[in-house]
Amino acid sequence: MLAKLKEYIVVCIHGTTPLAGADLANLQERIASSKPHYWEELEPGIIAVYFAIRRGGRTRSLKLTASLGTLKKPDTVFHDIGVGRAVGELVTETNWYGKIITAPFGDAVNQAMKKAREDAAKSNGTSETVDNPKS
């Protein structure tokens, strides 16, 4: 297969506290129910979810971010998760049926990750930024 540029919405979830068991299953269930075109755990605590814009991705990504917003309640394990969203062209490889084979990559993934980290830092009550962390 050949790699192609396609426009995606990337939703990144950044958890500062590692999730396990039922909490992780709850998060994965919300991701799966949004019917993304692809999702992966980039690092422990960081999940990237990809939605193709032309196939209902806008609506699905908004539903996922709203669903994640309801999880962010004080005194829960999800109180400090950060959610970031970015739109852009990503390089992706698909099979003959249009199913993504390898994780899309491009600048939108980095932008979504940065926004999610900043949102998580804001949820934690710290004023750290990704570019200038406090020493």
C-alpha cells in the first residue's frame, strides 16, 4: 500500500495518573463507542484517537470530547486528564478497504498532544507549559 495524505481530527487524551483495571476499561469503552477510524496508546497515559473528516469524523470527535468532559469530575481518578484536539493532514497507510494499517502521523498529532498536556496541567492546578516547564 502507498502512504497518502488525508485530513483527520486528532483527539489526544493525556492522563497524568496511570489508569488500570475498570478505569482504563471505561476510558477505552468511551473511545470505542465513538467509532474512531484508528486509536492507539502512544505512551503510558497518552492515547491518540483519529477521525477521518470526510466520514463523519467531526461529529464523532465532538461526541468523544463531550464524553471525556463528563469524566473529569473532582474526586475521581479522571479529574486530571487532559484532552486536546487538532485538525490537519496526516500521512496514513490504508488497506484496499480503507482501514488504517499504521498510525497516521503529522503535525496535528503533535498539536493535539501539546493541547492535552496543557489541559492536564491546568486540571492539576499547575501553571507548567510544555515549552517552559518549571525547574
